[in-house]
Amino acid sequence: MKEKLYTIPLMDAFKADDECPFCFVERQLEQHTMDFVLGAGASYMEDDVRAETDKMGFCRTHYKKMYDYGNRLGTGLILKTHFQYKTKELHEQIKMFAPSKASVFSRFKKGIADTGSAKTSLGAWAKAQEESCYICNFYKDTYARYLDTFFDLFKKNPEFLPLFKNCKGFCIPHFGDLVETAETALSDKEKKAFYDILFPMMEQNMQRLSDDLDWFCDKFDYRNKDADWRTSKDALPRGMQKAAGGYPADEPYTMDK
């Protein structure tokens, strides 16, 4: 049952003709998590889920996506108890805070703010809030299982190998995840077979997109205004996806979908 839970969506992702099968999986996971948090099942009313959302909150990106999703009451209820939790936490942090003594030298330094790293307990607490997100954690944990499933399929499932060989490669972030995971998931012999497929695939598909972007830009030359777009009409969103992952051209995901 567990194998089907992960293998079927992964196989479907490799059949989807996407620029990155793992972006495809990740989008499905994120949308599933949005539905779980705010959808008709009202999981936000469950005590165990609310305890987690109260503690973790959400990142800036997912607050925006929650707003776009459309369940205003559900989002309001989640935010209400999250604020109650964080207000108490902030109170405790302020009680423990002790400002450092300013040195004579520091008074003559130029007043350029340095926000790169936290220098106080309050700063560290605030930074931790930026990195804490219930939705990110929920689907990233599942994404890690899909990475493990990918290598299980690569090693054991002969039907998967042609799907992998014929895909359009991966976005650069997910390509990096595959390489990092391969180092511990595969034997030396398996690594050679894997990289012999993966590296040429990535280079060929990066060049394919580079060619599409070249022609996309050339099409704006008046001399090419009547020429065919070929495969470059959607080169911008595909190129952005290949470079950084995700789907920049997607419409907001809403509870009506």
C-alpha cells in the first residue's frame, strides 16, 4: 500500500512531459497540503493540527497562498490561535532579553544595518519564525520520501527506466537533490549507471531550453515577426522553472478547484 502511495504519483509525474517531474510532484503535494489545511475536510478544526499550526505558523509565501485559496474564516481561525501562541512566546522572549553593552568603538561605526545573522536572543527568535512553516514542512517531508522512491524504482523497476531516460530532465534545485541523494542511495556501480543517464540528459535539456530562449528573444526582431514561434512561445516560464523550480505562470490555487 505504501509503495503504491508513492510510486503511482511519481510514475504519473514522469509521464506528464514536464520540465521537471519533481516540480510536478511538489506542486501536487503543496496543493494537497493546502486542501488538507483549509479545504472542505476542515482539518484546522482538529486539535492536533491546530497545535502544530499554532506553534509553527507559515512562511510569507504560504500566507499569500492561503489568502489566495479563499477560505477566509478558516485562515482567520488558524491565525487567531497562532497569534495567541506567539504573543505568549514573545512575552517570554522579551522577559529574558538583555541588551548587550555598547562599546565606545561601536558608537563611531557607520549605521549600516546588518541583518545577515542574529546577534541577540530576540533576533534569533524572530529569524526562527521566518523559517518555520507548517505547509513547507508537511510537503517537504513527503517529497523526501518521493526521492527515496525514485531510487527504489531506478534500481528495481524495469518499467521506470525508460520513463526516466526519456524525461526532459529536472530543474536545477531538484537535480541537486537527486545528486545528493544518489551519493548515499546507490552503490558505486549504480551511481555510474545513474550519472551516465542523468548528466547528458541535463546538458541536452538545458541546451534545448537555451535554444528556445534564444529564439524567443529573436522573435521580437521585426525581421522575424511572421516566423513561427517553434517551441519557444512558453520559453519564459519553462526557463524560470528549469532555473529555480516551480511554476511561475500558474494561477493562484483556490478552494474552488
